[in-house]
Amino acid sequence: MDITTTTLVLLCAFAFLAGFVDAIVGGGGLIQTPAGLILMPQYAVGTVIGSLKIPAFTGTAFAARQYLKKVSIHWRQVAIMGTIAFVSAFAGSQLLSQMSNRFMKPVIFIVLLGVAIYTFTKKNFGQQVHKDLPIEKSYMYAVLISLVIGFYDGFIGPGAGSFLVMAFISVLGYDFLKAGAHAKLINLSTNLGSICLFMLKGSIIWSVALPMAVSNGIGGILGAKLAIHKGNQFIRVFFLLVITATLLRFGYDIFWKK
């Protein structure tokens, strides 16, 4: 089944926008995934999702490179979280290939609504590092975050970057900029875990994935540079916009879509 030139151009445009948004605050999959499913209805869902993991990985990698120039990283913690997230995402993608994920959306909708309200009312949320957790507790939380969000990213996907940012801020006490940098590195691991599974199953359309990867990467570079330049307050506003868009998307799927 061939993809028309017009369809490929549209997919690349959505990939660029997804990379740009994802680099700032996560949630690029909320743009890229629906676009892929709508524009490639002739393919199985697993094939579409598998193909979109390639541009998602590329955009995240370029964005992470920009953050690494400006933000100090807890490399030991990232190594542990990345390893766990890789395995969790691999398992989640394996489950995705066998069942529907629709039952998860009402739960996610409620969680996101709570996060949006909390972020809007707490003006200092994510504006500075505000926790000094004991090392043991910090690593325990890091493992749980990796397990849960890693599995979610492999199983459902869209919004995982935003969930990682939220977890680093609310649980580990990072500010938005530091949370964004660490979230990108863990998101690389979750994407890679899913890619390995989909490659083993032969579920990647490379003629679509590679052009989208270039577009997503360019968007990721520009988005990361803007986030670093503008700082925490800008990221907070952008975060609220993405969370609101996520709520509208899931709300549509739950309450209106038949």
C-alpha cells in the first residue's frame, strides 16, 4: 500500500509540529499519533504506531542534545530509570499488539484534569527545585516512575513526555527546565524499547518513518532552543496549553467519539 506525496508532506508537517511541542514540554504524540492514524487508515494500528516511534525517537534525541548543553544531569539516576523504562516500554508495546487500550482513557482524563487544576492554581509549580529527598527515597520514586510511565508509553503513548515532566516536578522536585531535560532522556529509552519490539515484528514503514524523523528532529531542535531561552515561566504556560489540549483530545474520545 503506497503513501501519496500529499499524505507524506502532511505527515512530515505534523511531525515537525509534534517535535517542536514535545521538546518544550512533552506531549508531541498527541499531535503525531492522531495524524498518523487519520492519514494512514489502510494500515494496522500497530504498524502506524510502530512507524511513528522512529520520528518520536529522533525528535527527542535532538531535543535532549540541546538540553544537555545547558542543564546538569543526574546520570546515575538516568541510567537506572532508562534501563527500567526500556524494558517497561517493550512490555507495553507487546501488550498493545494484542489488545485495545481504550479502557485506559477515562483514567488518564481524570488524572490530567487534576494535574491541570493543580498547575493552574499553584503558581510556583515547576518554577524552582523545591525538594531535597533522601537518596533512597529518590531512587525508589525514580524506579516507580520508570515502570509506570515506561509501560504507558509502550502501551498507549501520547502524553508520556508530559507525564514524565509532571513526575519529575511533583515527585522528585525538579523545576520545569531540569524536568524537561531528564524527561527527554528517559523518553529516549521508552521510545527505543518500543522500536525494538516493533522492529522484531516488522511493523515499521521506513519510507514514512524516515522523512518524518527528519521533520520531527528539526522541530525538536527549535523547540528545545526556545524552551531554554524563555525559561520556566514560558514552559509552565506551554505546559498548561498542552495539558488542556490533551484533556480535549481524551474528552472527545471518551464522551463524543463513537
